[in-house]
Amino acid sequence: MPTAAPLRIVQITDLHLKSTPGSRLWGVDVDASLSTVLARIQARHPQPDFLLVTGDLVGDEPEAYGRVREFLEPLGVPVYCLPGNHDFPARMAQTLRHGLVRWQRSLIAGGWQIVLLDSSVPGTPEGHLAYGELALLDTALVMHPELPALVCLHHNPVPTATPWLDTMTVSNGEALFAVLDRYPQVRAVVWGHIHAEFSARRGAVQLLATPATCMQFKPNTPEPQLDDLPPGYRWFELYPDGQLATGVERIEPTSRPLGLTRRVPA
Ligand SMILES: [Fe+2]
């Protein structure tokens, strides 16, 4: 078992905040749902080194970035964000340039390197990694072969057995893995977008998706369908020797904001 103190990270994803408090997304109060998830994090993981937010901070309303900050700054730890398909990268870069809650491209902490990629394509829900993103990843990894690495993005880079979501898989996932395959220090790739938990392996690399802080999608369905599972988050313990422990935790079913409908329009 590893003995050195790990880097402790909590990942949240797909907040879908609106500019108006109390807004609902397919029946779920996104503010109340996020508040409940954050309260759970504070109870279970009171002092993480930082949070990661893997996209869809807002739900198609650029004015809501101020509210993202209002929700997350009180945690009192850095919150590193990347954009998803419901975000506005230009606005996000402007609004979250400074402060505890910010869009950061990479960082080194606890003997690890964390790389945050932008897989969004403005104007479409699809995922793609532009040449500049792949170059950023390649440069970060070649600079620090001695540091185990965690790579973060919004869209799923592999199919997740949910046909309607898999139409939005990173369209050039093979280009991503062509980079990752050159760097044995990569330990895991983590994303959001699918509003569900997922885990798989590709060689030594863990492939991980994390539940949204709002509504959940049921896996293995041909069209969008809401899941009964409550919202949640993922914790990580990253050890200096490269070992990684992780798990998903969800809020209590009884504290889940109600109002879910079983089916949603595509
Ligand atoms: Fe989302």
C-alpha cells in the first residue's frame, strides 16, 4: 500500500447552471442539486487540494458564469475548469481568467501533472480535439515524463454503449490515444458529458466518467432517458509513486431534488 500523502482531488461535472436561480433542467432544479452535491463533498472530503470541473458549467447561458463562481468560491480551494458543449469558451476564458475558480490548461501538484483539454466545438454538441489541444497535451507530457499524468476533458473519447451519446464521442479519439500511447506516465483519462458513471481500461490507462451534479442519463438506451440514480461526484487520491485511487459517491436518494420525469426529448 502507498504510504506518502496523496493529492486529494474531487471532480464534479455538468452543472448546467442558468442565469436565473432555481432553473430546472428536465425537471431537476440544477441549483438545489449542485448545492446538495457540494454539501456532500464538504462533509465527506472537507479539504481536497482542489476541484476539477469537466465541462457544461453553464447550460447555454453565458451570463451564468458569475453564478458558477458564486457556488464554487465558498469552497475555499482552487477549482480548475474546462469547457463542455453547453459552455461558451470565449466567455469562460474571460470570466474565469483569475481567482479560485478558473479555466486552467495544465498544472503540476503533488508530484502529478494534470492536463485539461477543450473538446468542445462551438455551435455543435459534438466532441473534437483540435490540433492545438493535441499539441498542448503532447507538449505537457513530453516536458514531464517523470510525473504521472491525469488527462481531463468533457466528451467521452471512447463509446460508452449508449448509442445516442456515442454519436458525440470525441470524433478524433484515435488521435488522442496516439498521443497518450507515447507517454507511459499517463495513468487515467477522465471526462463528464454522459451524466453517468463509467469505467474501463485501455492498457495501463484508466478511462473514467463521472455522474453529473444534476440529472442522470440511463446507460444502454437508444435515446435520452433519465436514470433514477441521484447526482454525484468522483474523488481521486493521486500518490507520488503514480498509484491512483478513485471512486464515485452520490448524494442520498432522499436528498435528491424531486421532479424527475422518466423520459426526455432528444
Ligand atoms: Fe452535460
